[in-house]
Amino acid sequence: MSNVAANETVSAETLVEVKDIKKYFPIHKGLLNRVVGQVKAVDGVSLSIRKGETFGLVGESGCGKSTFGRVLLRLQSATEGEVLFKGRDIHALKGREMQKLREEMQIIFQDPFGSLNPRFLVKDIIGEPLRIHQNLSAKWIDARVVELMELVGLDASRRNRYPHEFSGGQRQRIGIARAIALNPQFIVADEAVSALDVSVQSQVINLLMKLQKELGLTFLFIAHGLNVVRHISDRVGVMYLGKMVEVAVTEELFRAPLHPYTAALLSAIPKPSPRRGSERIVLQGDVPSPANPPSGCRFHTRCPFVQEKCRSQEPALEEKLPGRMAACHFPLV
């Protein structure tokens, strides 16, 4: 059951609103390093994330999920479009205004090994945001570090150790402690459990859900594992080749997907009884290059239900059923 179904008090207030975001990376070639093309990592994505919810974002590798998450935090600047946080366009902020916003928007990185400085003690890693953003004494920072480590389930007596002395799951808890140190409202969890063992994944997911309830957090949860997304997310967005192709309440999307790409992803989830349930949908061909996406619907080169209209006309992401958005000329209704 999704968090929304279990907790009907989730606010409908919009915290983050994205309007037609595009992020292109130039392709350089030749001795003069001229721009000969662009990689369209994110190409016109719009959505809203409500205060207190977890919005899950799924799709194959290379579809633009992580780039989208980084643009939402302005870790990378958008090529076009707007990102509104509590009604303010974050790409228009400068100097102290942007630094102040950093306290309210944080990220949990995918790699629990590469995201922690191996030269820093754990207490310095967790305490770094406090030193940068808040004028606190060393005593107060240490007290806050102890509080944060206990909050994420770590032994605070080990704060004087280095990251290599911790397991992968413990390192990710250190990263989570660092992310919540400034009491942010919005956190992007970028593949936060994909590098962990399955048993550890469930522990970290449960920790994130606990922190969301206790601290009132809002998450953009980026993941490959659809079962993980189903467990933690209130709503789910599906991306393909830089485009959002479906958005729905979690249980509705898993019960009856509207987009053929979503249906293919769901059919690939391992089932406890392989002989029961729907047949596996095997997509033909490779994912096209984001530097040269297909005309019309970007999924038409692999879609088992493709028709002529799909090859020439790009479908808009629009409401196909009440509360159900899909970018498909012929949705699975």
C-alpha cells in the first residue's frame, strides 16, 4: 500500500513545481572543438511534487533520471524551463539567496563509497553542512552530529572513525545523516539503495520512511527497482529517453499501466510464482541515442503496439483517465 493510501493527511500543497525543464549537453568535435550536436538528457519535463509525499522516478539507465534530479537542486543548470521551490524559481536566485535555499534542498547520492571524503572523519562529514551554513561552536556541532547518528541508527561513539571503517549500508546512513543535518524540506534520493545488498536496501528504505514521518520530509526517489519504488512512493513518474511518459498514483500504475513502456518495465519484475500472472513483454532493439532521438513518439522504435501516427506525431503528456497522465496516442485502457 502506498504512503498516500495509508496516510490520507498528506498535504496537497505543491512544494516543487517543474515547468518544461530541458537539459542539453553539447557534443564537441574536431581540432576547433566545435559544437556539432547536443545530448538531450532531459527534454521538456513538467511535474509537481506535493509537500510531504514521495515521488518515485523510474526508467532505464540513460533515460535522464539523475540529471533531472540534479537540475531540480541546481547542481546542474537547466538549459530551458523553470524549477519552482515554494513558488520561487531557483535558477533566478543568486549569492546568499541560493546559499540559504541549499539548507532546504539536499541530496542522497547513489554511491555510499565515492560520496564520502575518505580523508574526513565521520563527524566532519556529517558536521560539514553545519559549519558552512550555521554559525555554531564546535561543541554544538559535535552534539548535533551525535543526535544525527543516533537518528539514522549509527553508534555515535564511532564518529571519530573514517568512512572505510564502515559497511556500505552504514556509509549510506552517514550520507543520510549529512543530508538531514540542516533540517531540509526536500531531498533527492538518487539511486540511494541500488548499490546495497537486498537485505540492507529494506533497512535503508524503512529508515527513509521513518525520517519522512518524523521530520516531514518530501522526497524525489530515483530508482531502477520498481518493487522498491512501489514500497516507498505515493506517486510514480516513468521516464524514457529524456521524456516523462506516465505519471500516476503508485497502486494505480502497478495495477493497470497506460503506457506500453511502463507495462514492459512492470512485466520484467520477478514474480514469486513465475507460472502465474502476465506474460513478459520483451522490448526489441536498443534504446536510441539521446543525441539523435526518433521522430514522433520516442518509444515507437521499440513499442510492440506501434502505429503510423506514432512515427510522425509526438504525443503530449496528458490526462487519459482521472488522475492518470500518459504520453501515448494509443494508451492501454
